[in-house]
Amino acid sequence: MMKIKKVVAEHNGLTEERAPEIWDIFEKSGGYAFNKSHAVAYTLISYQAMWLKTYYPAEFFAAAISILGEDKHQDLVNDAADYGISILPPDINISSFRMEIRDIDGRPALYAPFSSIKGCSETGSKAIVDARNKVGGSFSNKEQFMEVVNKRSCNTRVVESLDAVGAFANIEADQLPAMDESRRKSQAELMGSLVIEAVKTSREFVMDEKTNANINLLMNRIADEEGLKNELVRPRTGRKPKFMIILDGASKGDVKSGYFMESGYNEFKAILTNAGFLVGDLYITGVMKKAKNDGEKSYAKEDVSKFTEYMKTEIELAKPTYILAAGSLAASLFNNKSKPSDLVGRKEYFAVMDATVFYAFNPNILYFRPEEDEKLIKVVEDVANAVNG
């Protein structure tokens, strides 16, 4: 108020009553003007980005994939595919420190940098490029590569990884092409989020008597250790399951029936049915095998920690080939680095399990936000394409 009086004193005709009103206008305008300037800046950036994407799509996707984090890669790779642009594994005679753009049969392709391979550092990438320059810009064969590359910077493990993803395929006549399906498992394991195709497993999801018995023993153990008795919700196991669905937790309806998704979940069940899945095709379970207590908004951290370990044991016993992690607790079983919301629509291959995990949101969200069903439909269709090959 002292400042206002000073303004009144210095400006004839401005009353002390009017000064605060004008000050309020200044404050409101300042807040609006700040947001407006940001809006203009982001609009300009958006326009420039869309111009690049329209007229130079290969360059746009090369830059976007390089700049943005791994959690954005699969969406970008999918988007690039819609533009007819392929993301290829590193090629020993083409790749470098960055995405390299080439035309293949009249269509643009992006060769991933050497550093996209797990274990290959910037130092290793430099060693490969330096060795290539020494021999005139391209290697004749793998033997020549091994003769000139600095083996301290590009060690045996890195070379084996490059070989596995097909980096030497174009200079070794006896090798399968880099994009041969048999390489997909290695590419998914070593290149992570740049690979969007689900890995075709070489084994089946088998639920025989022994596996069922072991899972029942685990459920009985959980019931005893947690004092749940009749309140434990057990997995709903199909006769010949094709994939495992992991929910976050159990509903009151699940507790009443004793099994996951025995009742309710009508929207989710319809999506599964429309994708061609029958009850016998599904193994349905959840991280939290009990319902929340009355008045609880979320499960206690201690309970989540215990039931997470139980769920990991269940996965080890069941040995699923494909997993649909439907919810934040389910997603955190496999990936606790990315936000669950950022994982939705993504998939990851885990060599230790020899299984592919598809990420989705909690299907109960559809009860409150039915407009979200398109996202869940897309994920389930992705699972169906992988399962049915």
C-alpha cells in the first residue's frame, strides 16, 4: 500500500482508491501476458516441427528419436512406420554416432547408431568409425574389421552384440539378413525401445498339472502367511492359455467369487472377445490378491512390497510367453524407470523370462472414462497379433 500511495503522490489525478484497481489489472495482465508469450513460442516450435515432419520426415524422425528419451521411442518408431520410414539395426559400414538416413528401394530408412546397442559406448562407436576410416571408408568383411578395430574400446562382447543384431550381415555372405525374423529376439534384447515388433517365442505357454499344482501351493502359502483364508483372490486359469493378464489388484466382486475377473470388467471382457480371445485363452491374475480395505484409497506400501514378490514367484512358476501388464503396479514389476502412463502402448522383451510384456492401463478406468477404450483396444490387438503370429 505504501507503493500505491507513492504512485498517487507522483501522478496527479490518480486517487488512492483507484490505484489498487489499476494495480490489480496490471497483475492479471502480467499473468496472462506471460502465458500468451509461452503460447506463441510453443506455437512457433510446433509449426516448425510439423513443417519438418511434412517435408523432411526422415530428418524429423532421426532428430526426434535422437533427442527424446527411450520412453518416447516406440511411439516415434510406430509413427515413422506410418510415413513409410523403417528403423534398421546398425550396419557396420553405414552407422555412426547418430541416425544415418539412406534410401532403400526408393523408401527412406534410418540406421540406428552403434551406441543404440547395449554395451556399446561412445568410445566404442568412435573406435568402429576410426577403424572404418583406416580402411578407406568400408570394411570388406568381418575379419578385416577384427584386424583393425581397437579391441580395448570395442571389446568381444560389443562385437558379439553387433553380430547378433545383424551389423555384419551385408559384408558376410553366409549370414542371414539383418531384418530376418530369427534376429528379432536379439534385436529386442539389445536395442530395446527401437524395436516395435513383438518377439515370436520358440516355446508355448504350458499350464500342465505340475504347474497348476505349484501355483496352487503358492496361493495356499500366500493365504496362510497373510491370514486371508477365504479373502484370497486366485488366478483364473484357462485350459490352454495364450497369454497372462496381470491386473493391479482385486475388486470386491473378485473377492466374492474367489477369482480374478470372474464377474464385472464387462468393457474389458468385450475388448478381449472382439480381439478373438476366449476364456480358455487367458491366465488372469493380479499383483494384489486381496481387495482394499473399506476407506482405503490405495494399498499399503508394505502390502504392495510383499505381494509384488509373490507375483514375481507366480510368473516364474507359470512361465508365460506374453504378458499384458494392465495397471501401474503390474507395470512396475517389469519397468520402474518410466512412468506407468508413459508405458501404455509399449512392449518390451525380457530375455531372462523369454517373454514379451505389453503395457496397458488399469481396465477399471473404462468405467469412469469410457472414451479411453481405443487405447486399450489397440494394446489388446497388438497382443493378438503377437500371439496369433
